[in-house]
Amino acid sequence: MQIEQDDVRFRGGLRGGETLGSPICIWIRNRDFENWQEVMDPLEIDAAKAEQRRLRSPRPGHADLAGGLKYRRRDLRDVLERASARETAARVAAGAIAKQLLARFGVEISSGVRSLGPIGLDRPVPAWDQLSAMNDESPLRAIYPGLEQEMVELVDRTKQEGETLGGSVTVIAHNVPIGLGSHVQWSEKLDGRIAQAIMSVPAVKAVEIGSAIEASSGFGSLAHDPIAFNQDVGWQRSSNRAGGTEGGITNGQDVVVTAYMKPISTLSRGLPSVDLDTMEERLSQYERSDVTALPAAGVIAEAMLALVLADALLEKLGGDSLSEMEAHWASTQQLQHDWPNC
């Protein structure tokens, strides 16, 4: 919301801008909380006002009903507030720290909106050059700028109709080193870890790595990335259909991930539901909502990809300090250069 400024304050884990090894404590004040304090205070609430704002008709597509049944909450607001996508502000803050670590080893991450509703569905998986050239200040952060105006017009029409929109965002990690992740155990496969992290972003219902959807409809000869070796450059590929991972391990290509987001579940006109007090049919209650959250979803996906890659980098390099990691990095690069004649 516009009221939120997402002003970040560090309250622990740092000294003079350097990490100390203790957990990094980041404070992001929720300014809208002042409007809810009487009904959401941790210790004392105004019971009458809390009843007035009680969520009692679950919204299809949200965690309301499933969470209420699981945790036996009469007021579904207890589920709504914890399941809210507002928690992703903390993910983005943590992901920004992970990005700084990755940047020390040359890794960059960016994202953009690939499709909105039906617009852009026919466009190919973008490459890093397209993402890095995107206007990050544009209304919808569209990867293909020629589609932006049509997307904006669709959002405006959809808002008037009381509807919401889904679509897809692509996030790319550039200059990712070879050898992150592992093939030896299912839980260590990097593509699986990435998919889980991206799928955890609220409203994301499918994850594609590389050009998997296109490849699944064709032949094997057109689905994989030919291997070549250049004495000056090293290992090369003429394409990146695999999206930077093979066998659960990064192969030196850009890591390319597309998240497919369903339309937001909260519609201003409501959806068929049930009143928990009367158990009769009733439209779902309306809580504040946007037409689409795609531009923000890309930023969240960047953070989640950064956290997974930073984890994998630490596993690969080890070390108790950044300088030790950099020494291990130099050694790893030399070993890869010397392979297979090692």
C-alpha cells in the first residue's frame, strides 16, 4: 500500500556495516498497524471492534478456510494476517543481503513481467540482455516494452469489472558459476530447491526452468544445449534451454526461472462462499487488494532465487569469512580450468 514506505532499519548482527556472525535483525515498520492496533494488539484487543472486523466468510483461493479448519480459528483473520503476502517484505530484505554476497562473485539477478493475462503468452523465454535493458520504473516492469501499454489498458478494464489478473514473471541469475547444487540426492538438486523457493511466493502455482514448457512439446534434438569447448573461453553452449541447470547442478549458463501466478483471490465483487455463523451461502468478504501483483512478484522471486543461490554458494565454497570464501573461489576456478587433465 502507498502508506507503507518499507523503511529498513538494522537492529542487530552488524557492526560498522560488516556482519558479526549473529543473526541479522532487520526492522520494517508496518505503518498501517496503527489503524488495526485495537483489534490486532499482541496482548489486549477491543473485543467488540474485533468482532466487527472478524473475517467469517472465507475467500476462495486463500488460506482462510483450510487454515481455519487446521488451526480451529473462529476468526479467520488469524489465518489471513499470517498468510498475507506482506510477509514477503522480509524475504526481499533478506534477499538483498544474499544479493550482496553473490555480487562479490560476479552474480547478478534481475526480473520482469513476461505475460499478463493473455498478453505476452506467445513470447519466448527472455535472455539476460532483455531483462537488464528493462525499464525498472515502468508501471508493470514489462520485459517486452511494446506490450506495456496494452497491459496497462487491460489492468484498467479489469479494475472496472471488479476482477483480477494473473500472468508470469521471469527472473534470471547471470554469471552463475558451474557446480552449485548436486546430483547425488534429491534434496540437494538445485533446480528442485529453486522451484520450491519460487513456488512458496504467494499465488505462484507453477514454476518453469529454462524453456521447459516449449521443450516438452517437441523432440529431444531441439530440447537440449549442445556442448562446445573453446581454449580461450572454456565451456560454451549455443543455447540455454535447460535454464542453467543439468542434473540438479549449475552448468555455467544463466539460471532462468519463470513463475506463473494465478489471479489474486480477493475480488472486490466477491466469490461464492459460506457464512461461518449461519452456514448459509454468502459472498466472500472483501479485503484490500490489487488487480495484479505481478510487478512485485518478480522482485520477490529475485530475493528467493538469491537466497537459494547464496546458500548453494556457501555450501560449495565454505569458509568462516568472506576472504576465505574468495580464496576457495579462486582455487575452484583453477581446478575447473585444469579439468579433466587434473
